[in-house]
Amino acid sequence: MGKLHLEIVTPEKVMVSQEVDIVVAPGTMGEFGILEGHVPFLSGIEPGELRFSSGNQTERFLVTTGFSEVSDNQVSILVDAAEKATEIDLERARKAVERAKERLSLDRGKEDVDFLRAEAALKRAIVRIRISEKIN
């Protein structure tokens, strides 16, 4: 099997820049996989699990919203945030779920609560928990 060059980039840093065999990412139209020779395309990225393999080793990352580009055996994943699944703080994620649920339970007539942010925070926290529990 041939190789792809994968880059996972956040506004703060390049998280990954390496040769891999396969990339599986959470796209806006559903999960998609990339192998060597894949046709060029662009896709939005949704919060979820991004995984890639090289040889018999698989790495898992939580990614938030962003974009992906595939072209000439290069996969670029540009996201707001990414973290290794092994570095997810499960207790912090559980507390984030509770905080987001509290915000969402408040009266929607209040102008000081940003419900879209609370919904996004809830989704990210749930994804963190799901990914963390999968690897442990």
C-alpha cells in the first residue's frame, strides 16, 4: 500500500505532519476515508474522531470544525482545535457536558446566554467522552 502525507493543522500549531497509509475523518456529509491515489476533493470537518494508520499503528485525534483538502496524495486537515485521544481529560469533558446542559436548560428568553455556543460545547464534550472511552 502506498503512502499519503497527512497534516493536521490548528491555529496554534501543526499537530501532525507525517506519512500514513490511511486517513479516516468526520466530514460534514459523513465519515470518509482516504487512501493513496484518492481523487482530489474538499470537505467540511465536523467535531469527531479523526484516525490514521501507518503500518500496524493507529493514532486517534479529536477534531473540531474545519476543512479538509485531498490532492496528489496529500491530506490537509485544517481545524479550530485537535487533541490526541490519549490526552483527553475525561473528567473535564464530563464537567463540560454538565455546564453545557445547565446553560441549555435556562430560559431561552435571556439574552446573556449563547445557546449556539452551549450546543457546540456540548457536542465537543460528548465527542471527547466517546473517543476517550473507546480507547480505554
